[in-house]
Amino acid sequence: MTGISMDVTCPHCNFSKSVDPAKVPDRPVKVTCPQCKQAFSFEKSQIAPAEPAAPAPETVPAPEKQMTCPACGLAQPAGASCQGCGVVYAKWDARQQAASQASAADTSGSELPLATLRQELQGSSLTDQPKAGFWIRFVGYAIDGAIVGVVQMLLGVLLGFILGALGGMSDEGQVAISVVSGLLSIAISLSYAVFFIGYCGQTPGKMVVRIKVIRTDGAELSYGRAFLREVVGKFLSGILLCIGYLMVAFDSQKQGLHDKIADTYVIKL
């Protein structure tokens, strides 16, 4: 009977106590109740063993609730916003409802101008998106500068190899080669930025630090818009003692002069 207890109950006050049967002799036993102080006798054979307590059920933790982002499709724990693209679910639902209402209006013959509709659906939410500040953008620029620098260095090595293969050139020829090399380096730098920004809004450096260039009205970026920002806008930001770049640190929407010229934001992902 090891591990099984039995309950001894006082016949005077019904006070009950569990005892180990192994400690009770096989003969009548006289004891005194600790509660009413009355003496009584009992035999082990007359008392049924107490039912062992049922083991506590194992607590299985509830599985963490999962959900899929309606904007980017990333599966993740449930929350108020997406861990991948940063979209706020409540605002996303509001935009979808507005889009449904706009679609219903189009069906009934009432049309909204595209710019007005886009502003209604996306304008306020884009303003609320977390913007990339000066230093994180600087790190992205530094990474892009290193990549472009490697390409320009390889171009210089290639031109030097060509000159060596030709057995040298006159001073005028070397000057011409240097000018061509400089122009190619500038073209590579500008083409790099315009291509990636126009293609997906992110250069490799911006991909590393998880920031992206978008239009302030939510429209798709074009190569023309990318040229306006990366060539015209940044040229003006640079010649004004780089004040156009420093504006990022003080502007409420973290826009540099080139962002304001091209109507763009740089957001965190």
C-alpha cells in the first residue's frame, strides 16, 4: 500500500486526517482527536484507503496565433502591423473599403480623377509611414558608393591594360583617355542610381539597410522620376553646400531637396 493513504475520521467532531497505512499497526488503535481532544479507537481493516488524487492535467500552451499580411503575403504572429512591409492592418482595411466604394462609384457612372482617388486611398497612410532619417540613408549611400567605386576601379584597370597593349600613346591621347574614363565613371554612377531607383525604388545599398524610395502620392516610380531625383535633384542638393542633403535631418517628413523636387519619400521597411 505504499503511496496510498487512508483517512481517519473522529466520530465526535468528524475531523479527518490522512495517514500512511504502513505506520498503523494491525490491531485496534486508540488515539486522541487533535481538534476536539476526545479519545476514540479504530482498526486499520475497518477504514478504506483514501482515493489517490488524480494527477493534474498537463497544461499545453496554446499555439501562437498566426496571420498573413494582406499587402505582402508574409506569414507571421498576429499583431497590429506587418513585420515585413510595415503596413498597418487597420489602415489597409480602411483603404480597401475606400477602394471598394470607389469601384462601386465607377460602376454607377460616377468617376473620380485618378490623382484624387490615389490621394484618398494612399495619401494619408504614406504620410504616416516611418521615414528613413539622415544616418541610415548615409549608410545606404556609403554602400552604394563602395559598389560603384569598385566598378570604376575595374574600368580604370581595363583602360590601363588597353593602353599598355597599345604600347603607349602620346600625351594628347592619354589626356583624351583620362577624360573618357572620367565621363564613363560619372555615367556609371548616375546610371546605377537611376536604374535601381526607377526599377524598384531601392539600390543595393538601400536594400541592405531596408529603406525604399516611393512617390508621395503612391504612384509607381518611373525612370523619368528617378532621373529627376537622382540627377537633377541631387545636383541641386550638392551645389548648395550640401544643404539639400542636410534637410533630411530637420524636415518633418525626412525629405531632402531632391525628394521635394521629385515628390518622393524614403521609408523604412
